[in-house]
Amino acid sequence: MRLSRKFFSQDVLKVAPALLGMDLVHQFPDKTVNRYTILETEAYRGETDLACHASKGKTKRTLIMYEPGGCVYMYLIYGMYWMLNFVTGKLNEPQAVLIRGIKGFNGPGKLTRALTLNGSLNGADLEHDDQLWVENTGISPAYTTGPRIGVAYAGEEWAGKPWRFLVKGAYSK
DNA sequence: GTAACGATCCTC
DNA sequence: AGGATCGTTACA
């Protein structure tokens, strides 16, 4: 069953771990559908989170994160990799979940390249979009937490938060 | 206007 | 250990 805006409007610290084990569903224009189990996520939570892009306040780029949960937030990093994020929280609560790993592709840049996702998806509505959505599988795998990747610049307080969620054994098999 | 910097990945 | 590569942001 497709996840609703209501689900994504919960706090990011609840949504990020809940997404583990669910299916990322991708549909091509010719209706070919592929499903990928979500194995790894990271939470970015509000303007006070110095690792979150919204810590700089509202800009053209971060505006989407201030919307109610359920939108797609895509952005380009290092000039070559698109990152796939889901906006969470309520209106004016800038939060997002970075989809960091799915079955078959470990790494946020690799999975978007594999699914040919790019900036044209920015702002898409996960409840109604016909290219990308998430389905509940009823599976809640055991997971571990750890500090987020690549955010050392945010300082010890924020870089050290255990806001990375990883399915146990995701990389061992 | 200009300059610096990444929520990364691949190849030495 | 270092390079690719460019939109976004900060600053003058």
C-alpha cells in the first residue's frame, strides 16, 4: 500500500527508521515497474540542525523542505550526483530523509544514477506521482544507528547525532 | 559581479 | 590520496 502524506507528516526521527524495509517503487513512462527495499536512511531535522540545508534558512533550494511531508527533494552534490530525499514533518518544519541505500545499490549517488532520477523530480508528490512512490511492506527489520556521513562541517554536536539508520546485515550479504 | 564549497564516487 | 564537476551560497 502506497504511503500517504499523513505518514510523511510525522517527525523525521520517526519516519526515517520506519522507512527501512519498505519498498521504493519506480515506474518508467512505459509502465515498467521496479521495486527496491530501502536499507539505509538519514534524518535531517530543522533549521537548528547545522547539517541540514535548511539551517541556512529559506532559500530557493530549501523552500521545498518547508512544505508538509510527502514531497520529493532532489539536489545535486559535487556537480555530479543527485541525492534523493523525502520531505517530512508539518508545514514550516523543514525536515527531510536522505535515501542512502536500497537493495542492490549502496550509496545515495549510485541509487539515483541507477534509477535515472534527477532534478526534474524535485517537488513531486509521493502520494500521487506516477514515477516514484513508497509502499508499506509490513516488514520492520532490525536496524542499527550511527552518525551521519559527510557532515563533519556541522560540528561535533550535530555531526555526532545518531541519525543514520541502517538495516542490520545490509552490507554483509 | 566573484569565489568557495560540498548529505559522493571512482581511480590511482 | 586526489580528481571530477557545477549549482548554491556567501560576500563584496
